Amino acid sequence: MPDTSTDGGVDAAQRRALVALLRAAYPHARFPDGPYERTADAIIGQAQGDLWHRLQLSEGLATLDGRAEGDGGFAGLDQAAALSVLREIEDAPFFRFIRAAAVVALYDDAEVHELLGYGGPSFEQGGYLHRGFDDLDWLPTPRVEEYDGPEQLVEVAPDDVPAPTSTQGASA
Amino acid sequence: MTTDPNQRSDADRLPSQQDHYGASIDHDEPVVVIVGSGAGGGTLAYELTAKGVPCVVLEAGPYLMPEDYHNDEWASFQQMAWLDARTASGPYRVARDFPNLPAWVVKAVGGSTTHWSGATPRFREHEFRTRTYYGEVEGANLLDWPIGLADLEPYYDRAERAIGSTHRHGRPPLPANNNYKVFANGAEKIGYKFYATGPYGTNAEPYDGRPASIQDGFNFQGDKSTAKWSTAVREIPRAVATGKCDLRPSSQAVQVTHDASGHVNAVLYVDGAGNLHRQAATVVCVAGNSIESPRLLLMSASSLHPDGLANGSGQVGRNYMRHLTGSVYARFEQPVHMYRGETMAGIVADEARQDTSRGFVGGYYLETLSLGPAFLAAFADPGGWGPDFTDVMDAYQNTAGLWIVGEDMPQEQNRVTLHPSVTDQWGLPASDVWFADHANDEAMRAHGYSRADLMYEAVGAVGVHHTPPYPATHNLGTCRLSARPEDGVADGWGQAHEVPGLFISDGSAMTSGAAANPTLTIVALAIRQAEFIADQLGKGGL
């Protein structure tokens, strides 16, 4: 087991490794570093409050560096190599902890919402009523009323109508 | 997902909270005590107090006002979701991905009508008679309801008027939003006929003192505009205004007690500070949703009812249903912006029928559904990561979504029990929810996925993603109605077979779950039950 700092902190190299891990695990070409860095800080913050997760995170990140060949450590790997290291440790508790926290923090980020094309809070702006709730124009505008043509919805297919004399439990 | 039961939601710290709202009813005065203020309890409170019957409403959660609601998925979840200790177990995937969140339901005045989306289809006649129509299905505990569609039809009318369902009683349809445009065009292309933007419990035009939808896209977060019906914006304020209703938020029911003759006589409950109170009762209506209601009865075991109150049949907590469910998110080459507008104002009814040539009994609806990136990331493929996962997220803007909601089989083994060691913040045993899919559920879900794929591919989808069932929003069947006492918990009026004065007043009463979203039927049953209770009280029959 590698030495683990006892001051409760994750050092700068480990934070860099965590950011690299997040980018490899959640690869979005459009995302700058900001969302990944904020997510890393959220994970580190969450680990601070929990000795077990803190130890696991610190040890796990050190292990990642150990698995990465070359001088740059995990943060120096290209995306394919980083992904392949992560696949090897998919079930490691520290990676599970990271994923559980990351999937909340990364996608609850205002910049990410904008990058993904999500409009977010709308009530204060009058909803989307006058801001594009129906602006899709590559399909025709469909009927909104219920069908009133000649067909009837057959609630029970003819073959599934129970025999008229049958009662509960009969002719199953 | 943060589901730490020790973490109190911000709602518990709202400065506006009062100990109670409306009438001050003495704790020693025996009245109708309603546990829960959602679709069932909130409706009962209004219907009974409007007839002059005094009621105490015990609601475990806070009284959130529309201005308190958040346009933010996680903030809203923390504000109103039921996060007290619970466990999920059994082979279903929710037990692995969300072991402390078997259900996504609301702990607040208004209950889960606060976050319901609004679809209001009625049950069909054969869905009240599943044992007759579906026959013997191995592993399923099918039973006909003691009532049928004809009994409920007048109350469905009243429920639709209360809710203001679109497409019903002169209420106009909602317009087509972007997600519906994709959904309905796909439906039409593959030959479906029975699609529309409703019936749906949100105003397309001002109605009943509430405004028209502003298409804000936050149905699940409470709808700040109040265009959406909930008992928090309609029945509860009206009940309080009668002067006959004593609404007590932050009041967790602990036990229902009875006198020596076996008639209910009180409800014990704990307030927000942890103090235990006793409210005397002539009638107790249990409407805490299908996990809390059986939990309360199981916690109310007595010498007369050693296995839990009203549980001589052994059916309390059993036959837990959560609706079939599954979602499909389809990616297109052009923008959709599914999040804009009413979340579920799109319904295809063509598969909501009994036709075993499809390979299963029962039927399902397809309904539009949208999640924001935060919830899509949490629920699209729980635990998912890597490029396949981020492809789904990267396509967010160009994604359309729908929900499959269908009838799942009641099974005795699917069950709410008191956990032997996990307790809530009061030291009370937490509920454990054990669930396994039935083979019929799996066959129906596979059919639903395939039909949804066809719909979306017919309008140009370049990829589809199948999302597994979420923590349950529809929780049903754990205190079911039955004609015979040995088959279930309560009779056709919802009165417990074995306990005079005790009523089951929520979705736990459902003998079978049908394909339809349950809220309309819960409201209809509650209006009918309120008439019965008021009538019986007038005659001295309770």
C-alpha cells in the first residue's frame, strides 16, 4: 500500500489524476476542464467528510498512477489507454464512489446544462410558452385531440373474452 | 444519489411552517383522522369537510407552497422526496442501483400529487376483473375487484372535473410540445390511432381558479404556476377553508389503535420535534401510499391483530405492484428540446388492451417523458459510464423520450415488510420493499421497448436507449380490496374487513394495477368512499 497523506487532503497530483479520470470516464469532447474540475472538487469535498472514502480515494488514485505506464502517470495517458485502465478497475470501490458522486455533480452543473442544450429553470421567464416549447419544425404538427375516426379500440381481443358462463377460476 | 435518511430536507426548516392549519380540533375529540394528504387523503379531507364532517389530517411532510418549489431537479428532490430510511431488496435492479430508494414519492402536503405528471386515463372494465379475464397466471395472485367500472364511472366524472382533465367535460386539449411532435408523428407512422395530448391534469386554459400552463417543464418539481392539479393547490386549501379541517404537517403516524370491541379509536403520531401525540378517532382513513400504509398497519399489531392491524388474511404488505415501466430515449439528427413544456402531455392508448396474441396478459400506455440532464444522468443507466453513456448525454438536445406504463402482476412474494434492523429517524422500523418482475412483466416490457423503437425509427431516430425502471412512482396493491376477507384487506368501500372504522384510502387498495396511471382512480375511489363514510356517520353506522 502506498503512503497516504494523513492531513485529509488530496494533493495536487492526485487532483490532476482525478480530473483525468473523470474526463476518461465521462468523455465529452465539447466540455472544457471547468466542469471536470468542479466535479473533482465536489468528490474530494464529499470524501473529506468520510474517513473510509477519503482513504479509498487517496489510495485508489495512487493505484491508478501505478497502473499507468510511463512517466506522466494516469493523467498522462491518452483517452483509449485511460479508458482501458478504468475498465480493469470498474468494480473497485473507490471508482464506484467516484461514479456515484460524479454522475450527480457533473450533470448538475449550469455550464454543462448549457453545453448540452438544456434551458434549465424557466418559471421566472414565463416558462417555455413563448420560448420555443413547440418550435420543432422538422416534423408536421400532429393532431392533439383524441382519435374520432371510425375505428374503435378493442379493449379485449375476441379470443380473450372469457366464456360467458365462466366464473372466477373456471376454464383457466 | 443522496439518500441519507439522517439528512433533513431543507423543507423541514422552512420558516413559514405552522404546527397546524385550519380548525383546532381537540386531541380527545373523536373525529375522522386521515393519514396522508395526497390523491386519496387530500381528496377525502375536502369531500368530508365540505359535507361538514370534521377531520384531522396527519401529514408526515411539510406544507410546501408553490413559491417554495424549485425549478431544479436535485434541489427539488431534496426538498420533497420521501428520503426517510427505507430499503429495496430482491432481484430487481432498483435494489442494486438505489438500495435506499425503492420509490420516488413525495413527503409533503399534497403527497405525490405534488410531483405527479398528470396523465388521467381511466381503468377499463376488464382491468377490474383480471382473474376472470386473465385466468390462472402462474405465480400471479390475481383477483377480481369487489367493484367494477360501473360503480366508479360517476366518480370518474367527478374526479376528472376536480382535476380538470383535458379532453374531458369540455376541457380543451393542451397544444403539441416538441417531445409530443416526435412521439405523435411516430405513433401515426406505425399505425397507432389512439394518441392525444391527454387526458391530462393540467390546465390548457384557466380553470377552477388556476391559470393555464406556461409549459415550464417542471411538473415533477411541483409546478410553481399551479396550472397542474394537486391536492396541495386544490383540495387541501379548500378543506382548511371549511373550518372543519385540522391539518397537521410534519406528523408521522406511528400506530392506529382500537378499543376492546375492535373498533378504531385513535392514531398515535410523532410531531416534527419527536413528541408523541394521540388523536382520538371515530374513523381512520389510511392514505400514506403503498409503502407507508402497510407499514402503519404492520406497526399497529395488537393482541387482537397479532400479525398487524387488519391482517388476518396475511395480505397486508403483499401483492406490491409498481407498474411495468421502462423508458426509451431516442436520438435524432435535429433538435427536439424535449424538456420544454408539459412533461407527460402525450399518451398512446393503442396497446392498453387485453390481447394475449402479443404474448402477455394486460396492456400498457406509452406516454411522453422528459428528464433534465441531471436526472437523465442518474437514471438513464444507473452506474453507467464511458463513451456509450456519454453518447446518450451528448445527444440531449436532440433527444425525445417516452415512458412505458403497464399493468404488472400482483405477486404475493412482492412485499412490504418491517425491516428487522433498519430504523427511521424516530427509531421506528423502516420498510423493506422486496420485488421481482414476473415473466409477464418482462414480456410486456420487451414489447413496449420494441414498439417505442419502431415509433422513433419511423421518424428518423439514429439511436435509441432503453432505460430500466426507475424507483417506483406508482406504488400499488399492498392493502388490497377483496370480496372475501381471506383474499384481501378491505371491502368494496375500502373498509377493512376485520376492523370497523378503518379505511384504506390510497393506491394500496388496488386489487390490480391496470395499465393506467393510478391517480385519477385513487381520487375517484376517495370521492366514493367519502360519500359512504359521511352517509354511515349520519346513520350512526360507524
